[in-house]
Amino acid sequence: MAMAASEIEALIKAALPDARVTVEDLAGDGDHYAATVVSETFRGVPRVRQHQIIYAALRGRMGGELHALALQTSAPE
């Protein structure tokens, strides 16, 4: 079962209300996405931990409903 880009965005924004989130379906199949997430939460946080925060926001859907997600995360400039 595939996930909609809007669902990915909603889950991330629920966990990080201040986030600017852009989600792109890379293959048009609902399984391979790229997301850019900019949030003050990430300031001073190592990149690996930033990605862990996003994976936690997706509530276990990675590897199941969501096959692949390329992430770019940062704090606002």
C-alpha cells in the first residue's frame, strides 16, 4: 500500500509544527519520495539525529507503506 505525499507532509508537520515541508514523489509510484524539511528544532542537532526525528514522525511507516524517503533537513537560515 502506497502513501500520499500529503500524508507524509501531515505526519511531519504534526511532529514539527514550525516545519516547512516539501515532498516530491520521485517515481510516481507513491513509494519513492524526497522530502526537504526546515525546522528550528534542527538547530545544533546532528544530521543523523535530524533524520531520526523525521523517521519517528512517520510512526513506523518507513519500510512498509513508505519504501524510500530521501531526506534533506536543516534549520532555517
